[in-house]
Amino acid sequence: MFIELRNVSKYYGSLLAVNRLSMTVPEGDIYGFLGPNGSGKSTTIRMILSLIRPTSGEILLFGKEISRQRHFALRRIGALVEKPDFYNYLTARKNLQILGRLSEVPQLNHRVDEVLDIVGLLPRAASRVHTYSQGMKQRLGIAQAILHHPDLIILDEPTNGLDPQGQKEIRELILSLQTDHHITILISSHLLFEMEQIATRMIILHKGKSLVEGTVTSLLNNREQQVSVEIDRPKEVIQKIHHSEWAGRLITVPEHELCFKLARKEIPRLNHWLIRQGFNVFAIEPVRSLESFFLQITDHDQTDPD
């Protein structure tokens, strides 16, 4: 495992920020570290990076306990925590050269241009950073994180504050870092729909505790989700549904749409049934399924006396 936490807790005075957290990040994953603001994500990341110490528990990086092998582990990690900070009056290339010298990156000039190309900024390498958009600064931050050839990078809310186009570009970049450059990625976010698109595994935190951990596919397949079906003649469909096995699954009936509560594996079967009844199905799509999943389990947690 690249990252392993064993019953890690962190107190700030009497405030319990992280509560007996255990998690594992295997090699090759894009691991979604999910939860609302204040759930303990940033505190956990700071403990993994050895910026703060846990109150109790163990943190292992690449199989070694971090308190004993800190320098060995951190040489293999890149990180982008909060907003990247650069010398705005210098060019992107010059900023990375300065950072590369501090990290003793070999063949530095070649590597700087290589990472700028990876993040799509090579054409703007000679531009001063103050001319960059926020999305470009985020990509430059990721370039800095991968400059020293890390095996693992940790990204804390990398799309926070970006417009939809900027978010899309960062998602595509993260996917390429995993598939093309074989980098394992731990990505913290409260944007649940976004993580559904890129994460292979995930953990959801709430009030410093782990609520669930596993592959995104298996967790979603094992839970019911809201599904929107766009169809012709919805009034006729409803009459058919009321006399079928799907009667108890229908939630709401917006214009030209039906909303069902279904397990993921039931969606193809519903589609086939509608077609056999002679209706045209124009679209079937989950309604922010991971977000619904998150709300279900956090609502349950709030009713738990513990």
C-alpha cells in the first residue's frame, strides 16, 4: 500500500478533528477522499505529509512508518495543498527552475519543460505567472507537484474556485497522470459528482470518522440511487407502471420525465421493460448518484447516538 492509516486520531485541544481513521491507498489508484468542509480531510492530509503529528495511531507511506522514515517517504510524494503559491512576477519556467533546484531535480531544464508540456502550459512557459488564470495556476501547481518524479501525489481540492471549463481540464489532467504517467493520486474534494467521474476508490469522511470505503463501482452498485428517465407519452407510461413491478420504484413525475429509485443493476432491466411496452426512451441517467449516496449515509450517521 502506498498510504495506510491505522486508527489515526487528531485532537486540537478538546476538539476531535479526526476520529480513529483507518484507510488504505493502493498503488495505481485515483483515490477519492470525500467529505464536506470540516470533515477532517485537510487535517488528515497534513498528517500524511508530516506537517502535523497525529495524536494517536500510525501512518505508513510505502510500507514504512512515517515518523521513522520521513525523508525516504516524502521524496516519493508530490503535493498541492490549497492554492499554489508562486512568484507572480517571474515566468512559469523560472518558478519551476527555482523549485527544482531546491529539490535537486536532475536534468532540471529538460524536466521543467517536460512537466509544463504534461500540464498543457509549455506554450505559456515564458509568461509571468500574474498573467495566468486561476485554472492555469492550478495546473502550474500540479506541474510543481510532479517535478521531482513522485510515485504519489496528493491534491487538496484542486478544482476549488474554478469555472466548469477549468474543472474539466483539471479532471482530464488527473486522469492522464494516472493512465499515461502511472502516478498514484489521492484527491480530496467535496465535489462528489466530480469524484464519481475520475476516482477508482473512495472513502467518505463525516465529523472526522470514516463512513464507508471501497471502489466507487461496488459502492454505487450496492445502493439504490435516483434515476431520471426521459420518455415519450409519460402519462401512458404511468398507467402501465402502476400495474407492474416498478410501481413502488416511481418517485416523481416531472414533465416528459420519470424519476425512479433503483439499484444500478436494475437500470438496464427497466429500460428493456419500457421498450417492450412500446415506449421511446430518450435518456436514462443517474441524478448525481454519488451525492445522493453521500447524503444517505451522512443522514444515517447524524441519527446514530455515537
